[in-house]
Amino acid sequence: MTIDELRTVREANPFRPFIIHMADGRSYPVPHRDFISQSPGGGRTIIVYRADTSFSILDLYLVNELEIPAPIVDPVV
């Protein structure tokens, strides 16, 4: 995974929530672009925040997938 690929998903307009999948099987949901940041200078460290104020520091090189689920569409009535 490259920082440019992550930046493209994070900066998409409109933003779509996505899930970061790690090589070891862990996954991290990103419900809004404010829940993720990268190290200054575009390094390989990213931080994923959770609503409860906890966070995880991840190595971008160990990310093997960015999953972007289909948007939820209200059924036509």
C-alpha cells in the first residue's frame, strides 16, 4: 500500500467510509476522514482513531487492503 493510495481514498469527495485490512488479519474502520492521519512528510506511519478516544499506530507497509463498502441506499417506497 502506498501513501498516495490511502490519500486518494481519504480525500475522496464525497468521502466514503472505508476499512483498513492489515496483513495479520486485523481491520480498522475509518468512518470519517478525521479518524485517520499520517506522519508528517508522508512517511509510512498512520494513526487510526476510534470514537472512544483510543487509537492505533499502523505501519502503512503492512496494510494489504483498503475496503470501500458500497453506500447504503434507502429502498424506494
